[in-house]
Amino acid sequence: MKITKILPLISFMFLLMANNILMTSSILTTRVTVRNDIQDERINIHCYSSEDDLGVHWLSYGTNFTWHFHVNFWGTTKFYCDFNTAKHGSGNYGVYTPNLRREECSIHCLWSVQENGPCVKENDSKKKPWCQNWKNSTRRNLLLGFSPSPTLLPSFDDGEKADD
């Protein structure tokens, strides 16, 4: 008699867990692509999560950096990127967060780094890209008399090869 009372509860809990796994895409591979769409400029990006540091990458105009991951069971996976340009701006942006996943991208986030800032668009989406302005405007700093940080400018003496 007790088993018949517990069985519906166990079934309900199992369905909730299965739904959570499917909704967080933990069984699917998620892909993020960052593309440099600033003509005549080589940009610096550094992407990471609390568990993975993807390193520093230099992207020439028209090139990408792509990585894959699985969203954790709780659906709380977050990835951030520091974007640095010599002429336009810089900033730290959440390129994959739970809120962004629901609104702008699910299993493939396409980031386009542009002169006015980074934009994201779902793969094959008809929706307009969601764009953010640069958090630190290099143009504004130059007008105020500040020069760009040396870390923003490419150094070709360190042996680092651009991702082409």
C-alpha cells in the first residue's frame, strides 16, 4: 500500500529531473563563436569560465575563435570574454550566461565584434542581433588625452601567432 503512494511521487521527481536535463541542454554540445568584423584591425580576446580558461587569442579581420562545451546540470554555466581593440574600445562581456541562453542563443552563439561593440545572434535566426556598446571607449579616451594600454596593442615580438 505504501509503495502505491510513493510511486507517483518518485515518477514525478524523475520527470522533473529529465525535464531539467533537457531544458539546460546538458546533453547537447553548445558552441560559441567570436568573429572579428572590424576591418583593418587585429583584436585581442580572452575567454573563460569559472572552470575553463581558453587563453588569449589574436583575431585578424574576418577570423573566428570557436569553442564547445556542455552546460552543467543546474543550467548555470557562464562564459565571459575580454575584448580589446586598439582603435575602438574594450570591455568584459558575458558571452554565454543563463539569461543570454534563453534570450539570444541556445546551442550556438555567434558573436560579431564590431566597431561600436560586440553583437550576438542565434545561428540561422531571423532576429536582429543584440549589440552592446564598448564599456571602455578607446576613441573617448583618445579625445580626453589618454593613450591605449600597451596590452591592447599587438606585439609581434613575443612569438604569438594570430589565429587565422
